[in-house]
Amino acid sequence: MSLPDFDFVAAKSLKEASDLARERGNRCVFMAGGTDIIPLLKDNLLKGIDTVIGLECIPELDKLEFADGEGLRIGALTKLHSIQNSPLVKEKMPAVAQAAHYVASSQIRRKGTMAGNISNASPSADTASILLAMNASVKTYASGGGRTIPIGNFFTGVKKTCLEKDKGEIVTEIDIPELKPGEGSAYYKHAVRKAMDLAIIGVAAWVKMAGRKVGDCRIAMGGVGVTPLRAFNAEKLLKGAEITDELLEEAGVAASGECHPISDVRASAEYRADMVRVYTKRAIKTALETMKA
Ligand SMILES: Cc1cc2nc3c(=O)[nH]c(=O)nc-3n(C[C@H](O)[C@H](O)[C@H](O)COP(=O)(O)OP(=O)(O)OC[C@H]3O[C@@H](n4cnc5c(N)ncnc54)[C@H](O)[C@@H]3O)c2cc1C
């Protein structure tokens, strides 16, 4: 399929991009790497869009920094390939590098961004679950002032976020808090193929130990609801308890009970729920095994 006609504007600044987005409203979309937008345009699935606002010429959006005591700052134009291969990310937050690596293929990761991955708001987006488990936040620029959005408030539905179109709101940065001693995290994707395949389900875990007991934890699940979901009941079971195989199984069962999967060509709802049980256990175990000393 060929691309439909549209105006392409390569914005040179956040203000230019945001002002134009406010002016064109629902007739425009932002584009970072274009790996979601271009196929949608080709398939004529973006009805009424006559303007694509390119963000790639806004230099301050391309950054990958780590601040001791704070954490990782990932600019909205930073490619998934850079995140996956950054020695800094691999050392400080291996699960984030792993989640970036799980997206699509090497070619797509060289164009695609984490900001695009979450702004596209697919319930199975690979980076969404780890960001939820690690309590990330999303910084934005908008007319009248930007804001910091806790990732748990960012997704509002299938392909929907809380970004305000009428304010020309743009994601500028994703911030992930530093892993402290006694904390670990992990992300697992379950898909039929190893590459170029969307997740049937994905599970991420962040665990903080207090002595021999779990001091705190967050479990996030992708592909089993209209947005990525937290497994609050499973988290409650784990908090304050010593990890045993029986407890991990109970947490897995609890997580599978609180997801809302659908059946489609890729898997049945029952299979998805059972895979959540299996991968919840795996993600918690790996988070513990890779914990910061
Ligand atoms: C063949 C194929 C396989 C794929 N496999 C996977 C997979 O395995 N796992 C997975 O998670 N994804 C997969 N994807 C989806 C895609 O590659 C990712 O979602 C990618 O991370 C999107 O980033 P991008 O920069 O290309 O976004 P774009 O296509 O540029 O934008 C995506 C959406 O985000 C919005 N957007 C982008 N940047 C901003 C910003 N700064 N502020 C506000 N809104 C913004 C755009 O308007 C658009 O709605 C696949 C895609 C393809 C084509």
C-alpha cells in the first residue's frame, strides 16, 4: 500500500511542534521513529490525518543519562537500539535494556523510541510493563506548561493516553528511579517467535527486600487488559512475606486471576491467564536473582 497524501512538518523546537499540534488538532499526529505511524498511515487506519509533525529535528529530545541517587532519564527521541545496547542501562537497569531488546527487530529498534512505544499505547507494548513495575514517570511539554505524569496514570485505554491533544502535549522524557541495594527487577515477554512478534503476554516485576522478607514489590502485566495492568492482589500476598516456591505459585495464581485477557488468533484468554501465572513467578525470581548488592 502506498502512503496517503499528508503535510510533513519537521519541527525544529518543542514550541513549534506543540503550537502546530494545537492548531491542527485531531488532523495531526506526532512522529518520532515512525515505526507505528507509517504502517498505520499506509493501511489507511489514521482517518482524517492530514499532517504529520516530525520530532526528529528537536535535539534536546535525544538523551540517555543516569544521575546517581535519581535514576535514568531517557529522551523521547532515544532509540530502543541505544537503550538496549547502552552499557549504562545494562549495568544500572538490565531489565529496561532487556525490555527494549524484546521490541520487534534490530531494524525497527534503530528507528523506534521508547516514548513512541508508550505513546502508541498498545496494551502489549514491551516497554510499558517494565516502566510500570519500576514506577517510571513521563515528562511532557505543553502549551501552558508541561507536567510529570506517573506512568500508572499515563495509559487510559487501547491506543489511548492521558496526553492532552488540545494543549499540543508532547512526551519529552521518561524517568526511571534508580535501583537501590536490595532492589531488583525483571521483564519477560511470551511470544511465539523470538523476534518480530508482539507479546502474547508480558510480565514485569520490581522487588525490594527487607532482610529475608519482601519489603515492597510491583508486578505489571501487558497484553491482558485494555492497558498494561498492575497485579495488586499478587503484590499484597508478597509484601511482608518470605519467598518460597509455594508463595511464588500463589502470587502467580493471584496475578492470573486479576488480568482480563481476550481470546484472539494468537492465543486464548485461558492460555494468556495461565502464562501470566508462569511468567509472574519467573519475573519475581529473576528480580531477586539480579538484585543490587
Ligand atoms: C513489524 C513490527 C513489529 C513490532 N513489534 C513490536 C514488539 O515486538 N513489541 C512492541 O512493543 N512494539 C512492537 N512494534 C511497535 C513499534 O515498533 C513500537 O511501538 C515503537 O517503539 C514506536 O516508536 P516510534 O518512535 O517508531 O513511534 P512513532 O511511530 O513515531 O509514534 C508512535 C505513536 O506515539 C506518538 N508519539 C511518538 N513520539 C511522541 C512524543 N514524543 N510525544 C507524544 N506522542 C508521541 C505518535 O504520535 C504515535 O501515535 C512493532 C512494529 C512493527 C512495524
